[in-house]
Amino acid sequence: MQLRYSFRLYPSRGQQAALGRAFGCARVVYNDAVRARRTAYEHKLPFPKIGALSRILITEAKKTPERAWLGEVSSVVLQQSLRDAESAYSNFFASLKGERKGPRLGEPSFKSRKDTRQAIRFTANARWKLTGAGHLLLPKIGEVKVRWSRTLPTVPSSVTVIKDSAERYFASFVIDTDPETDQTRFEAADPDHQIGIDLGLKHFAILSDGTKIENPRFLRRAEKKLKKAQRELSRKQKGSRNRAKARLKLARAHAAVADARREFHH
């Protein structure tokens, strides 16, 4: 079984610029892979394998003036971006055949540089590590400060660096655990005692013994602030710096509500 642990990152300005380059390079390689698939389909040719795409879109592309900047980031990031494109098409075809549960998926689309959420993934091949000072050492980025809220039970198998719409950075670690031996699982204090829980709107939950848990209504309490930030955003000219600032202000307001709800649920 795999578990995911997320922690807040605080990269310096130089590290933010390096992460921005990594996000951009991963996006370009992903879009090139999608474009290669679509071109093959339009010309009724077999879909290129991931090995051929890796050679053409990464290895050979680095030698050209148009894609020489791909060499500024870790090659593992680019390889994982190709794997993401391969996985997206696999899920798409499985959805068409009815082999995948859930709603039908659409064809993978191009990623935009205007997307407010960016992510890159480092596997063990990237030789990233956790330093003795508690920092996260990433190839071609450096030691990034991490705010640890808990201790990792085992050595992570990979780490995903995420930049959300509020321009916050997070490190998401994947941990392989054994449910039979994992000591972090919850154990019932009294397995013979039972209680019913009814979730509602007026109250967050009502227990069968009569206990009522109030609903904090985080969104309702923040509506005035959110409406003001939304009005300010709607009045800004598209493409202007002031609109970018207003969008960031609104995103951070929404993130504060989401964080409060998530913490309450936990």
C-alpha cells in the first residue's frame, strides 16, 4: 500500500526560478508527446513508443538550438513528463473500451503556461535526498527548506514538487507501507462500543448519543472577503499585472478557506 505525505516548501528566489524552468520544460515535453501522438493519428501511422519519444523529444532535442534549454533541468523530470503523457493516453483508451471505472475520459490535451497549478516528479533515479539539516536536495535546484509537520515512517520512493494557484510550494512524498505491520494505523479503543454518526447541514454531525458537532461554515464566514476579491479581479484588464495580483489575492483567499476546512476534517 502507498501513502502520500505532503509538506510545505520555502524555496529561495533563485530556486523558484529553477523550479519555474523545470515546470516549463516538463510542460513542453508533455505537449510535444501529445502532438506526436496526434500527428501519428492524423497520418494513420502507429503511435510512437515511449522509447522513441524519449530519444527524439529529449535526447536529440537537447542538441538543437530550439530545445537546447531542456538540458538546464534534470532529465528525470522530462522522462516522468513523458510517462505522464503515456499514462494519460492509456487511461483514455481504457475509458473508451469501458475497462476503466468512472466517467469517460477525454483525449489528453495540451498543457498551458497559464495554468495556475504546476507539478514535477523526481524518482529515485534523480538522486534527490533529504539532508541532515532537514532540507530537500533536488538536482539542479539545490537544498530547499521544508517545514516538517511529522516524521516520515520510511524512505520515500519519489517526491512530487507542486506549485498551487496561490503560488505556494509543496513536496508530496510517496511511502510504501505494509498494512499488516504499519504501526501508524488507528486502533479502536473500545471495539464493543458502537455509535452512529449523521452528517448534516445545520450541524456538521449529530451522534446517536445526542452529541452535536457544530458546523464552522468556513466558506460562509469568508464570503464577504471572497466577493470583494472577486469584484476586484473582474475590474482588472486581462493580461495586466494588476489582474495577476488580483488573481493571486483571490486564490490565496480560497486557499485559506480550503486549508481551514481540511484541518477541521482531519
